[in-house]
Amino acid sequence: MRDMQQHLTQQLEISLNPTHLEVINESHNHSGPASESHFKLVVVSDYFSDLKLIDRHRFVNQLFKEELSHIHALAMHTYTPDEWVIKNGAPDSPKCAGGSKS
């Protein structure tokens, strides 16, 4: 797949109709040649209102079942709109021990 970031974004928009969505390619922060191997998802959707955190992550994992064979890491931050207001943002990703230094 040529543009994984765009593909992930489109699939999340179709499946979850998010009120806020960020699909961040963090591959440049990690070692190795893959340019689309590490992603961070921040998804705010009413769909999550009746789901526990583990079930939200299972939903996303199932949605990207095939894509995960090409992705090394997928950080998921899944919120309801009410949770998003309280959180006021997603946490920063941890630094990769083998990644590039900034």
C-alpha cells in the first residue's frame, strides 16, 4: 500500500464518523528503513460511547486486520466526545530507543 496514512484516515472516517481524527505517521522517530511503519491514532467518536477501552482497540485492530501485517506499531487513543473534552488532547508518544534523535 503506497499511502498508509491516507488509507487509515479514510477507513476510520468511513467506519467511525469521528468528531476528531488524527492519523500521525511517526515512522521518522523510529529506526529502520520503513517510512510507513509506526502510526498514532487519535479518534473521537460517538461509536465508542458504549464500548470499554479494550473493545475500542479490538474494533480498530479488526478494522485494520490486513494492514497490521505491514505496520510495526499502532498507538491508539480512542475517546468519546465527552472524554475528549475532559482529556483535552492525547498523550505524546514515548521516544524510541532506536529512533532518530531530535
